Amino acid sequence: MKRWGLILLISIGFFSHGLANPFQEIPPAYQFLLDRLTQDGLDQQFLFPLFLDARAQPIPNRLTISLMTREIPEIYAKFLTFESIFLAKSFLRDHRRILNEMEKKFDVEKEIAVAILLVESRFGENIGKHRVIPTLASLAIMNSPENLSRNYSAIWESNPEVPYSWIEHLASRRANWAYQELKHFLEIIRSEEIDPLEVYGSVAGALGMPQFIPSSYIAYAVKKTSFKEWLLDPESAIFSIGNFLKSHGWKRGFSTAQQKKLLWHYNRSEPYGETILEVARRLKK
């Protein structure tokens, strides 16, 4: 909080002393991004000190266009171990009252909510190690001409049959998604008593115990007070998951196929959905 207060003071001095063109001080990779954000209504006095901060520098790994997928069953095996199921059962026991309230209110089985919290963040133990702003900002500029050229050259060496147009389409789709999520995050954080550059999430900018992307937070988060409290509050996480699933049509008693289809909205991965349902099944035993 002290550091963010210092950033704001620097910002006031920065604009009051009137540099000829403060926009020129922004890293070149971000200039088009900030121009777009300001055109969409975000305040320059809020944006400029954030993107002038060294902590907001673009992240090279997030600018890389990969043709590989990590969504394979093996990466979810750790959630089906004895230790993980025991941890999930302990969480269910310790929060049974809240889980029962959520189940009654949203018609979502408590075991499903617990399984999601296990897989998403291990009940808050791992909410992410990546600063949200540079993570999403880097993804949002991955379709810049310079970055496309660099990625195409790297991909061509091992996959010369992949056309430039395909890479360009993939990068543009990801960049446009990231831009919207970055904009939502900035809208969330600008009114919070927290340093925006000290909020951490996943490699895709997912937040808190339930790992909501910023747009999902805005649409479905159930919180007591602040965003900062929501990040690690079990009760808020439980009710937020219930609200998310109910809003997408979840009902108790759905078939396995129906449940998998709805879990796709949470994470577009077949192994993910299968793991959630298997953890829930074991919790019901």
C-alpha cells in the first residue's frame, strides 16, 4: 500500500510538472496498448505510472507463440493422490456449513466446488506467481508486427509448413482476449486499496482461490467487502464458484456429460473436467 501511494505521488508530480510528451517515456512495446486503453476510457494519470514502473516490463515468455498444449491427463494426476483427496476432505469438513449454504442457494454440489478449489489453487496455497498486469499486457501485444515476425522465424525453423497467416490469426485471437481481460483488471483494481503491480495470478491472469479471470470476477464474484479480501477468502471463493456454475446452467443431478459440458466454461480442457468429477466422486464416498 505504501509503495502504491508513492507511485501515485510520483504520478501527480509527473503530470503537474508537465513533460513535453510523457507518452514517449512509455516502453515502445506498450505505446499502442496504452493508446488503446485511453481511447477506451481509462485515465492516463492512472495508466502511465503503472506502465513506467520496472515491474510492468513485458515478459518474454508471454510473448512466445507456442504450438504445444499443456492440457494432458498427466498434469492432473497429482490431484488424485491420497494426500490431495485427504486435503480436500479436510477442507470439506472444515467448511461444511458454508458449503451446505452454497449448495442450497446455487444448486451446485459441494463436492464439485471443493474439487474446483483443489485443482485451481490447492485451497489458496497457489493462487499464482505472475504479476497480473505485465502478464496480461504482454499477451495483449503478442500480435505486434515485431513479435509476429520473431515468432514466425522461430516456428519456421522446426515447422516450415505452418503459414504466417495461421500464426497471425492465433496471436490476434489471444491478444484481443488478453486486452479485454487487462482492461477488466484495471477497472477492478483502480478503486482498490492495493498496489496494482503486486497482484499475482496464473500465466493467464487468473485470480484468487477460484482462479477467476478478471471478466469472470466482474460477472460472478461474490465478496464480502474488497477484491483484496476476496482473493484468499474461502467463503467468497465457495459462493463465487456456486454463482459461476449456476449462471451457466448447473443443476444437481445432471448427467456426467452435462457436467463436463458446463465445466468446459470454467476451463476448456477435457482432462480438467474429468479430474474435477473424479475428485468429487471420491469426496462423496
